[in-house]
Amino acid sequence: MNIAKFLIRAGAVMADHPAAVVGTRRVCTYGQLSARVAALAGALLDRLGLKPGDRVALAMKNCPEYLEALYACWHAGLVAVPVNAKLHAREFAYIIDDSGAGLVLVSPDLAATIGEAMQAAASAPPVVEIGSAAWRALASAAPIGLHPASPLDPAWLFYTSGTTGRPKGAILSHRNLLAMTSAYFMDVDAIAPGDSILHAAPMSHGSGLYILPHVAAMATHVIPESGGFEPAETFQLIAAHPGISFFAAPTMVHRLVGAPQAAGADTRNLKTIIYGGGPMYVEDCKKALALFGPKLAQIYGQGESPMTITALSKRLHADTGHPRFEERLGSVGYAQSVVEVRIAGANDEPLAAGEVGEILVRGETVMAGYWNKPEATRETLRGGWLHTGDMGTLDADGFLTLKDRSKDVIISGGTNIYPREVEEVLLLHPAVKEVSVVGRSHPDWGEEVVAFVVAMPGQGLSSDDLDRLCTDNIARFKRPKEYRFVEALPKNNYGKVLKTELREWATRP
Ligand code: AMP
């Protein structure tokens, strides 16, 4: 079944109900949204000549048109490729080329970046700017009926950076997204039409996935005027919208708790904060519970099994009388209804409760594979299980605790930064002999990036040189906050860099 069916249903059943608001200004009803999507879908096929199965890159910051673009793609049987708005032009170019996008939809604030990306890209798909005359013309096309997608048809290419450094597109089918939507209702929260969802996190990733259950339940989508996360604005929007929920990376929760507005905040309208995407420390969680009350739910997932591996419900966050409450609060909850979770040893053998190993996942939300990457697909899905790259342990009750997330990934501000990607850029400098990048814990961002650099002898090399190189090649948030020049990197007998030791060095002045 086509996942866009839910929007058609909402448009018919709740035609006059607000679908999207910006701040507190109503933008469209479900009836209007559904009609615009059918017209836009018609334009994508009939005017732009796309065919079902073609990819459409969405280079857009949070805006109400995100809903139109996503659902128009699905309605027409196209594959949406939402791209992180913070990426560098070259990274956009890579994803546009890799996905073979036949069209790029860009929000005005990213038009210049995409202009640059198109210079660097090998392909040259048409680019349409949201809100432009060309865009308005598309929305006035003749509407078409829903494309009869089969369950395994790809719907969303979810680009996650791989440990190999290059982003990989996890292929999420209509069935994967339907299972993710169902799991939200079974394992995270109920939603009623009077409720709303605040898109403070990026709609290209965490918040975007939560569009689906909220369209299915006909709730209202609230897009902040700022287009993103500003604590003061978030508190205002919580006070303004009844039954409001939102997805937040742990750093966002941390920033809300520490914001000056927290003390007098009116949080009566708040229904649920769903946090995940990075580790939440127990102390931080308790502070958030003290401020917001038992309105927190946690999810653990990854692009390859979107939002859906385990969940720790609101009820469990409130179960303070349980003898293992603290332990459970430090866990990521138990397997969501549509997946199985297993801990495996070095040879993929299942491990017993309490033993630490790699977290494997099998079930309805697990991707079909990576776009055009058969080898990485085989490796990641070997034996019929998704190998998450995260290490953890299951207790006798089925609660999963992450011990060490994927070996070396740095999670800063809720976004993954893959050290190899930064290392590869730094190694472009002719005066860099060796380099290794690690994360160092940071009170606001969770972690920050530190680069250890061995320079070629006799060559002047400065932090500024390296910083410039990064600015020219990768997104700003991936740049190291500190460059440490060292004589040599610590290595084991096989010549592998000892990152654990470097992480320790990074904490010393
Ligand atoms: P992404 O594919 O970009 O969503 O990143 C997924 C990764 O984020 C996972 O593989 C974990 O390493 C980490 N992650 C996701 N959820 C949690 C969580 N609740 N607690 C700790 N780490 C998490």
C-alpha cells in the first residue's frame, strides 16, 4: 500500500482540520494539503516527466512545503531523498549524484548552496525553488490519483553517513514506513486529531519520520517561525498548541532544561517529548522529568531501521517505584513491536542476557539495503539481521542498554559525525602526515570533534590551514573544535590507531 493513502484519508475525513501552521498562523487544512499534493504529484509526472521509482532530492529547511513535497513524491510513486540542510555543497552534490535524483526541490534559504552543488555534481537534474513562480505553476497542475505502490517499493532514501566516510542511502519502502508508523502507536504514544507535532528537529531526519504517524492520526504540524530549534520559541509554541509533542535530540532536551525560560514555562499543553538519536545521561533525564513531568519517551533507532529498534515509554519514565527504575532509565527500553533485537558476538553468535555484543535487529522496519551499495548491504544485513554497529547488552527483562555506540561515531548536537569523513578531508593537506579524529564530551553538544595531527617534518602547518580545508569541503558542524599537533599517534601491534587512548588524551589539556 502507498503510505500517502493516509493523507488522502485525512483530506476526506478531516477536510477543515488544520494540517500545518507556522508559529501560530494557519497555513493549510488537511483538505487543502491533500488537494495540493495530488496536483503537485500530477505535475511531477506529467510536466517534469518523472516516472514512478525516480528519485527527488529535497534540499529544504523545515517549512510547511516539506509536507507537500514528501507526500507529492509518494502520491506519484516517486522516491523522496530528504537531505540534511546543514550539509556542504559538495556533500549535497554527492547525494544528488549517488541517488540519481531526477529533480531537486530547494527551499529559498538553500538556493545558493544548491547552485554551488550543481556546479560540483556530475548530473544536472532540474532544480525548482519552493515558492517560486515555477513551483506555484506546478501546484496548479491537474491532480492525479494515488500511485498504486507495492509494499516493497522504495519511498524514502535515508542518507546516513557510513563508517566508510561516504553517506549511504538506506532504502526505506512503503512497508517499512507503515510498520514504523504502526510501531509509534503501539510503543511510543497515542495521537488524536486535536493533537499537534512541533517540527523543531530537522524534517529531513528525526522530525520528518514523525510526520507519518501524525498525518495518519490527523494531527496538526507546527513549524517554528525560525524553521528550527530555539528554546524560547519552543516554550512559546508549547504554550500555544494543545496536545503538542516533538522529537528532540538529547542535546535539545538539555538546552531546554537549562534555558532561562524553563523556570516559569507553561508546559500544560505538552504531551510528549520523544528523545533519541544519541545518548541521554540519567541525570539529565531526571532534570527533564522534574521540569516537564512524566512526558518523556525515548526511542533508539537508526536510518536503517528508522526510529524503530527499542522504546522506553512515558509510563516507564514515571515508574519510580520499580526496584530497577534507575537501571531502566539508563537503558533505551525494550524491542518495539515490529522488530526483534538480539545481541551477537564477534562471529554473529547470539549472546546471553548481560553479555555485551553488537546489537542486531530483524523485522518490518529494517531497510531493504543501501542504494547502489550491494557490498555494504550484504555486510550490514548478513544472516538476515541488521548489524547496527552499536554495542549493547540486554537484561533478563529485555531492556537494552547501549554500552558503546557504534565504535567511533561522534554524536554532536544529536547529529552523527563520522571521524573517517573528517580525517579524509584533513589528509588532503600535503603537510598532513597522519591524522585521527575523536569525540570529546561537551556539556551542551554531547560531544565535540578533536583532531590529532602528525605534520610532515619541516613544514609549517597551522590550525587555520586545516580549518580552511574543512570549511571548503565539509559541513561546518563536522569541523574539529581543536587541532592537536603530536609527534606520533598511539598504535597497537597491528598498526591500528588506538582511538580509546586518543579520547583520553583529548580530555587532558
Ligand atoms: P542515525 O542513523 O543518524 O539516526 O544515527 C543512529 C545512531 O544514533 C544509532 O546507531 C546510535 O548509535 C545512536 N542512537 C540512536 N538512538 C539512540 C539512543 N536513544 N541512545 C543512544 N544512542 C542512540
